[in-house]
Amino acid sequence: MKKELSVIIVLVTIFFISCAEEHSSLKSIEINVKAPFEMPGIKVPDFSNCKKLLITDFGAVPGNKDKTSKAIADAIYQANKVGGGIVVIPKGVWLTGKIHFKSNVNLHLDEGAMLLFSDNPDDYLPAVSSTWEGMECYNYSPLIYAFQCQNIAITGKGVLKAKMDVWTEWFERPKAHMDALIRLYHMGAKDVPVTERQMVGDSAHLRPQFIQFNRCENILIEGISIKDSPFWVIHPFLSKNIVIRDVEVKAHGHNNDGVDPEMSQNVLIENCTFDQGDDAIAVKSGRNQDAWRLNTPSKNIVIRNCTVKNGHQLLAIGSELSGGVENIFMDNCIVTEEAKSSLNHLVFIKTNERRGGYVKNIFVSNIKADHIKNGILGIDTDVLYQWRHLVSTYERKLTSIENIYIENIQVSDVQFVSKIQGQAELPVKEVNLKNVTADTIHNKRFIHENLEGFSWDEQPSEQKE
């Protein structure tokens, strides 16, 4: 009897699963991208035939944060329940708290729609599994958060905007904040369980990311504009198959990187505009012991046809790179004249003696820029910022850096073309520059220490040295 009952349960389960699959109109497409390395196809969701769920049908009211937050959550629940749906934000300004995704959901903002996110920290509680600069912890929820989801999207012509009054106050780093960072650093180094790394409260003020996809797959962000952010703007973490397309970022707060792919793989970033207070694209792979434990590199990332109006670097790698970074291709990007007061490098690879990890197979080509404060390529193996004096080194592990290819770069004004500061114990290897030109060079063209294997092939140009 028990055996027969088990068979019936299995058959009923299969029936309901097949019914759900038939009911759902969610499909997927595979995007194939050419790169100088073997690049897997990127699978992303296609919601074109899915049901639309208008948040006003779920009780959303302009200016009413609580009703709108609940309406969005209820619509997301329903979209997930039917196996795939589009949660529609109509024209207007909609004040909301946090948004938590479920699988098979597209959050779509109509043209003229704005989701305005509260700056009350209590609206981002309870704490969720997140990160702070490469270290896992429980912190305030990102404004938009997905954990272990598949087939998710944010699309449309609307705007995501963060209210900034409180977060701007939190840009300051008082003693309580620094003490919290020290405490988290020691917990990471000692492999304290992540659930015990509770970082909310006690004036720790670890600001949340705007968008974080944590351990997710098959992600699309397309068409939207993002204005202002408490911390990093778009943060794929331990995620795969990601397309970020036609997105505009304008965020000039502290640590406002545009996109931070971290321990993430198979990523395409294209046709985006970045105007932010920190790095435009910052490829990361975790910090120290945490990343060695997770053991997941960032790899197979293509960035193309993007424009940068402000930012510290066009492409940064590190300094949190302990899980490794490989197969990065940036092509056909423009740094506008507006960025000349902020841009430090086009490409900056940064690490230190605590990181370990590796960097290899970095390809950058067809970039145009005006004035750069420092130079086209920077590699620095001793970047510790405030951490140099805050905490000691638990384990000393150097980072191997090799196979860097920079080609067809046109810049008007720099201090140097490349500045490479490797470690004597582990030199940087194989840096290749081809047709990399600068109209004016104020310092030495090349400033190199501990570099093995360097080639430079430049077409003639007038230069002042």
C-alpha cells in the first residue's frame, strides 16, 4: 500500500510540474559573443510572451511606500507562481522599500516610471546574506536583491533612483564604521560562519548595494537608468549568464562603482553609459580567505561599446581578486572629455600581498579617451588603502599577473603609457602593447619594475616627453 501511494504521489507531482511548464510562457535565448578566448553562449530569459502584472492591480499607490512595496512583492510572488511573469511599474513616481526577486520574474519599468527607494535603513531589514568589499556577511538588504534565483530581469525605459539623505551621512567613516570593518576582516580571516557575521547596527553603517544578484543564473538588465546609490551600483556575485545592456548609470556617491562582477562568469556588458563616482567597471573575485574558500574566479566577461563620462578607472581589476580573474575583453569604448577631471587609468590592475589569486588573459582594444590623470595601463601589487594600518596580514599570498594585451588606444594627454610595479618574488609576465598612442606624455613613457616579457609596437605620433 505504501509503495502504491508513493507511485501515486510521484505521478501527481509530475502532472503538476508538466502543467506549470505548459502554463508558463517563459523561454530563454542564448547570446553568442566573439572574444579572443573561448566564450560560452550566455543564456538569458525571454519574457516576451509572459503575462503582465500591473502593480496598481495589487494595490500600489503613488507616494505610499508600504502599499507599493507590498504590491510589488505580491506581484513578484504571482509572477513566480505561474512560472514566469512581468511585474509592470507604470508611469509615475513610486516610493518603495526593498525589492526581493523570485525566479522567473521580469521587473519592467514603463517609460516615465520611477521607482524611488527609501533611505530609511529599517526598510532594508532583516539583514540578508550579502558582502562588503569582498567579504561575506549579513548586512542591510540591497535595494534590489535576488538570492539563488534563475531567469530574472530588470527592463524598460524607466528610472531606478535612491533617496540619498541618510546614505550621504553614512559616506563618512567614523570610528564605529572602521571598527566594524576590522571586526569583519578578522571574522573572514578566521573562517567564522557567515551567519555569525552580523554587521547591522552599532553605527557600523555598511551601506547596501543598489542591485545585487547573489548566486543567481540567467540575468538580464536592459534599457533602464539608475540614479544615485548607497554603495556599488550593480553587483553580480557568484552568478552566471548575465547581460547588462543599454543601461545608464549616474551615481556620484562614495564607492559608486558602475558594475562589479564578482566571482561571476559569462557576462556581457554592452552599449551602456557610466557616470559615477568610482570605477566604471570593476571586476572582482573576493577578498583573501573568504575567496579562497569559495574558490570561484571571475571569467569570460565581455565589455563593449560603452561610454564613460566620469569614474576613477574605465576598467579596474581588483583589489579584491583572491578567487582569480581571467578572460576579460573590453572593446570599442569611449571616455568622454567630461571624465578628464576624474579618470586615473584606462586599465588598472591592483592587488597586494594578502590577496593571492591570479589575473590572466586581459584584452583591451579600440579605446578613445582625452586627458587621463595617470596613464593608460597601471599595475600595482601593493595597493592596501586604509587596510595597511587597520589590520595585520594573516597569510601572505602574492598574485600572479600575466598575459595582458592592450591594442589600438588613442589618448591625448597622460603622465605615462604604462606603470607596472610587480613583486620581485613574482614578477608580472607578458604585457603587450600595440598601437597604443598618447599625444602628450608628461613623465616617462614606461615605468616598470619586476616585469618579464614586454612588447610595444606604436605607430608614429608626435609626443612631448
